Amino acid sequence: MKTSPVIEVKNVCKSFKNVQAVNGVDFQIFKGQSVALLGPNGAGKTTLMEMIEGIQKPDNGDILIMGRKWKGNERQLHQMIGLSLQETHFIDRLTVSETLKLFASFYKLGKQRVNEIIQIIGLAEKTRSYVVNLSGGQRQRLALGIALLNDPKILLLDEPTTGLDPNARREIWSILQHLKKHSQTSLILTTHYMEEAEQLCERIIIIDKGQILKQGSLEELLKEDNDEKIIEFALDEPNLAIERVSNPSGFHIQWGANRDKGIIALNQIERQLPEFLTLLNQNNLRLRHLECRRKTLDDLFTTMTGRRLHE
Amino acid sequence: MNKLIQQKQLIQLISAHFKEIIRHPAVIFWGIIFPILMALGLGIAFTRQTGIVRHVAVIENDQAVTENANNKLSIHAFLEKHADKIKPVGSKPQLYKLTLANEKLGDTTFIFEKTTWHHAMILLKRGNLSIIMDEKNNRIEYHFDPLNTDAHFSYLKLSKFFTQNGTPVEENLESVQPLTVHGTRYIDFLVPGLMAMGVMMSCMWGMSYGMIDKRSKKLLRRMVATPMKKSYFLISLMTVRIAMNLIESALLFLFAWLVFHITIEGSLAGLFTIFIAGNIAFGGIAIFISCRTSNTEIGNGLVNAVVMPMMVLSGVFFSYYNFPDWSIPFIQKLPLTLLADGLRSIFIEGAGFTEAILPAAILLSIGIFFFSAGLKFFKWH
């Protein structure tokens, strides 16, 4: 049985000068739910997140956190929320431990909670290191640790792994997956990494140009489209290949920027893949690369907008 | 209990800001070592007593000319006889140059300028000269600030020379007319100015720039996304800054006391009051100018826009009386001038606590005004 939503976003709009950053966004998030706001850079994710965080006010619409508006409830809501901004520099010459103690004092928490957080974020060996000497991944883990200090009911993470290497990214994921298992914290994270949304969230909201394009679980989003399989290929002679292969009927090819690679969406791969290979053979075209894979959110986004998530 | 926990917040904030400051070696250099080096350099450069040149105003009036027609007591006649004429440039009045040689102590050269009383006072205010000579009722009158050792020096030298060379010819034909005007050793003048400048620079760069930097790095935004009390944040910044300024100024004074034998002539309570009021004034201004921007380059410009005019005008290094008369009332109302003059009045002139109340109250009002305005417009995000 679903209880009342933890976060309600109702027809929210926000514009800056001539740019409509968020345009009529509606969604609800319930206790313990993890939701990803997925979209390319400039989609309006951060603006939406900042409105949920109470940093910005919507031009229109309402945002309710635990049934309360931000105005007049800042102190109580700050107690319930943990957040990590897209980019935060802490005080360079404070140590990890001192930084955590400083923020713990804002929540009236003691040394015990600081030590717990140090263990959770895996920075036990860095407690005496200055923040300025931490790696990007370690700093991001510290930011996450600060967000978790008050054992928040709602955790808001704005691109928590952007700019991190794959290992550092997996470390962050591991901390968040552990949190999901052991707490009832509701999580919203913004990302343009499809894999991150898949790994951490059971619900994904795809945003572009300030509007929600689609939302649902990963399965729901991908099942809606009949073209369930994707083949990616590259040919030895791209220029010649374009003339010959772009003509055959039955295949809609999306060519890459250099016109030497192509992507075809197939709904009956067992029948269509042999046909495609036969076509290449008949035209004396040699494959340099062929990959057959399931459809991803990136493909879905490309289908909907004509652009890729990382553009 | 709750109060204790809240105080812990404040302690953590104070501790964090303190560590942030002392862990930057550059801060220690600019805050403590640089003012000491400046005191040393300028003190040595301007306190040496070799090849002294002093300017003297000689009042030219009709009474003196008439009286001295039949009288041996004439500064003008004396100068004609003993001093060298300097060719005036354009319409400038006649100048005379008199060099008193001394093998052991070095030469002292006096430049005499014939002028009116009004003009002589202007020159005196501007610090161009420290003594004025006049003739009235068959007496030579020396007008100077009795607290000004430099004027004393000039008086003694001139009096001796005039007496030895026949003017005045009789006893009691000279008199001293005290004038209360700024001016002592240069280092006496400099150290309170450096302290005032240190307070201004420390507040403006340390607080303004620090806050703009924290805003640009989104640290302010992150902090106010917690239940942190915003007033605690600003109070902690001010507390640490005042504590640092106290340490810096105490060290500068200690150095000046040991090396240059600077003393505090006036009230210590008055000095402390005016020092704290100065800190609050510049703390308020610092919060005001950094209340909106998150761009460090704009912040740089804003800080310079406030700091540079006062550095030039407020008489930190040299008397602001060198500036045109019309600008003096304006200069005297600048916070740095108020602080520097207030500190100097206690250091040099021996001002008491009551004399410190007015400048301290003005500085406090400036601080409260700008602090309130800054807080009203403060952009945390």
C-alpha cells in the first residue's frame, strides 16, 4: 500500500531570462523509492533538483516535501534532507574529519556519527588528510558522507559521479546500493549516465528541454518500443558502403557522424540479421565490426530526440 | 543543553575558520610579516637624521616692516644678511636658504618662505613645515606644536642661531606660541597607520574575498542547505578576523616597541575600544561588498575599489594634509582615516577614553549600517 508521497512536484515551471529551464514538470516520489532524473546537459535536471532542494523557487507550480512547502519550513526540511551538489569545494585546509565534524555540528551530531560516516564512505585512512589533497573520487565520497550525516529521509544527489573515473564511480554506486538495502531513504539523483540510472534507481524520469519525455522502470521504458534489438556495424570502405547499403529496403540505418558506422533497430532479429548479412555479401562489403545488443536508454533517448544523452 | 549544543556549532565554525586562516602561509606573511617588514623598511628610511632640510614660514606683515624700519629686530633683514636667496619660480614668494653646519651631527638646512599667516597655517596643516616665525611688538614669535619634537628641534636650532648672530639683541625678545598640530617621529606616525591599514586589509581581503570565494565554490550554498544558523556563520567569521587582527597588531606593536621604542601615550581602554570599533566597521563593509557576487574577479575589483582610495587618501604613510584643503573634511570621514586618526591620537597625543568614544561610535555605526544592509541583501546561494 502506497503512503502519501515524500516529494510531490506539481506542474513546476522555471525560466531564466529567455530560457525555459523547466516547463510543466509533474511527478511524485514515495518512501524508499529511488528515482533517476536522466537527461543530457542543459535538460533542466539541476534546476529541477535545486527547486526540490529549496535553493530556487519555481515560477509556477508547487513542490511539497513530506507534505510541506519550503517557505516557513526551511529548518525542519533541512533536518530531513541530505544533499550533494553537482560541484562543491569544501574548505581546502580542513581535514576530512574536521569537515565532517563541522557539518555534524549543524545537525547537533557527535563524534560517533562522524566515525560511522567515515567507515561508510571508506575514508578511514584519510581522516587526517586535508580536503585539498583528496582525489576527485574521495572528495565526492566526502560530499556523499556529509549528505548522509543526518541519516536523511530524502537524499538528493546532483550528478554524484560526473567527472569520476569508472572505479571511483563504482565506489559511489556501492555506497548508495548499500544505503538502499539498509535504509528507507528516498533518493533522487540526476545523471546523464544511463548505466548509473540502471544500477541505482528503480524508476527513471527522462528529461529534455525542461520537460518529462518518459518515465517508468527500465523494463517499462524499453518494452514500450517494438524495436527491441540493436545492431551496430562498421564497414571497411565507408564511402562506397554508404551508396550501396543505404538503398536496400527494410532497414532504417542511423549513420554515425563520420558516415562509416551505422545503427539499425530490429524487431525480428532472427530473420532480419541474416538478411542484412546477405545484403552485405551480395554487395561485396566487408564488415570491420558488428555488435548485436539489447536496446538501451541511450537508444531510446536518441529515438525520441534525435540526439544522444552525452551530446 | 540545547544552548550548549548550539555553542558547539559556533565553536566548530570558529575553529574551522581559524584553521582555514592559519593553514595558509601566505596569510601569515601578508598579515603579520609584511606589516613588520614595512615598518622596518619605512622606519629606517624615514627616521634617519642625516642631511636634514626643514621649511620655515616667515610672516610678512605691514606692522613688522614699519616697526623694523627703526629696529634691529628684523627677521627679514637678518635673512637678507645671513641667508642665501633662492630665485623664486614664477610668481612664488622669495625663498631664503640657511645651512647650519655641524660636523658631528650633519648639516641642517632651513628654507625660509615669506608668506601670510593664512598660507603659513595651510602649509603647516599639510605637513609641509612644522614651525612659523613672526615678529610682533619687537619680539620674534615661534609658533609650533609643542608635542612635535621636530618643531622643537627647529626652534632650538633657529633660536640659537638668531641669538648668536645678534637677533634678538636682548633677553626676552623671543617667545614661543604653542600650536596643537599633528607630527612626531615618522615611525610614531606610521605604526598606528599600519595597524589601521592591517585591520582594513585583513577584513576586506580576508572576509570579503573569502566569502566571495566560498560562494563561487558553492560552499555557502552547501552550508545553508543544513540547519546551520546563518548569523553564527557571520559571527564566527567576524570573531576569527578580530582575533587575528588583535594578534597581528599586538605583534606589530611589540616589534615597534622593541626596535623603535614606540609607546602608547593615551588610554589603553580607549585604544581597545577604537580598535574593536574599527574591526566592526570594516567587517560590516566587507560583508556588504561581498553580499551578492560570486565572481572572484568582481570581488577583487570591489575590494580594491574600497581599499585603494583609502590607502591613498587616509594618511597611512604620510599626512593627508598634503591633499588640497577642500578634500580634508571628506578624507577625515573615511573609515580608515577615522581609525588611523583615532589610533594615532591615543598612541601619539595621549588621548583618553572619552576622546575615543566619538570616533569609536562613528566607526561602530558604520559597521552596523553596512552589516545590516549586507545581511539584508546577502546571497547565500
